[in-house]
Amino acid sequence: MNNNIKEKCEENSLFSGLVGLNQLSKQEGKCLFSSLSVYITDKLNKQPQTKTQTNLPDYLLAVKREKLLQDLRQKQSFRVAIGKSKWIDYETFNPDYNLREILDDEIVIEFDCEPEISYKATMLTLLNITLQGIIWEVWEHGGRSPHIHIRDLPIKHLDLEKRRTFKKVFIRNVVPLEYLQYVDYSLTGVHLVRLEWSNCFKNKYGVKKLLHIYDPINDLILKKNLEEFEDD
């Protein structure tokens, strides 16, 4: 690994004392944290617990939600809701949908604690996932904790209890021990999560927006595509 890259990782206090840091030089290409650590830390800590904003108008956000829901529907049936209303099977798009069911082959990690804890827990968890070469997304919505999404896991064929167990074991293997107590394990079962690119139904937190996708193969392309969503 380039010395400048390693120095940037080491300078970030989030990495101090990490055993995994010693592995970085042996896993070139798997540590995007040379720049991403600074990028996400700045994004998450810039305005904690304030409404998140995007540069996209509402109609474009609706287009992105519709495209996402259609893509997910190609994978499996799932339910959606408007706020705390009745869950309904997703069939046709309604711009008011702001919650969706977590997919069978998807893991969502969220920490139920204050931002000063959850943001650090998120960063360290992302580092552990990255070191395993797993594709992930991190979404910010202005609440107490960002959402980590991991998709397309080979667990869709498992029954509900086995999937729940797999997700819990996965989480316990990537979340640092001191932060496991804050994990929202209810998200490993049948549960709704805030729909990407939607506003909070409580009108409290703002839009759930994409901060970054990590893909070991296509990451450079994705970074370029994400530039238009950055809020400087």
C-alpha cells in the first residue's frame, strides 16, 4: 500500500488501536479508507441530527425511488408502507411510499444509540466489511445512525429462522465487540426500513441519501457516478 494512503488511515482517530490496520498493507485495493474515511467522517459529522438535504428535486427523487423498487421487485415480492400505515404488497409505484420490507438476501445494520457512538461504530464496521471484500452501501438520513446495506447475499433459499440466524452471525462478525450492544437486531427478521431516497414519514430527519457504494471491482466507476449527489 502507498505510504501516503496508510498515513491517512493512521491519522484518522477512528482507526487507532485497530488490529485490522496491520492487515491493510497486505490487502491492497481492499482499503478504500485512504480517502473514504475522511469523506464519510466529514459527511456524517457535518450536521449530526439535522435534516439531510440533496441537490435533487422531488420529482427526480421519486424517479430514483421508483427505479429502485422496480429493481427490487425483480428479485422478490416485498411489502411497502406509507408511514405507520398497513403493509401492502408492492405492485405499482406510489410516490408517497417511504418504507419498504428488507429483502431476504439483504442485511441492514443500524445502531440504536447517539450519533457520537453510532458514527464511529458505522465506520469501524465498514472497515471490517471492506477488509473481507464485501460490497456495501452506506446511507445517511439525518437520524441517530446511518444505514449500512449489504445486498445479494447467498441466503435467499434459507427459511426465515435460518436467514435470521445467518444475519445475526454476520453482524456479530463485522461489528466491533464494544458496539454489538447498540445493534438493532430486529432488522434481521421481517421488518420495514426507510425507503432509499425518501423523506422521513415523521418529517423529522430529511431524505435518506446515498453516501457511498463500495465495490472492489467497480468502485472507481461508482465514485464518478456519485459525484452529482455530493452536498458540499
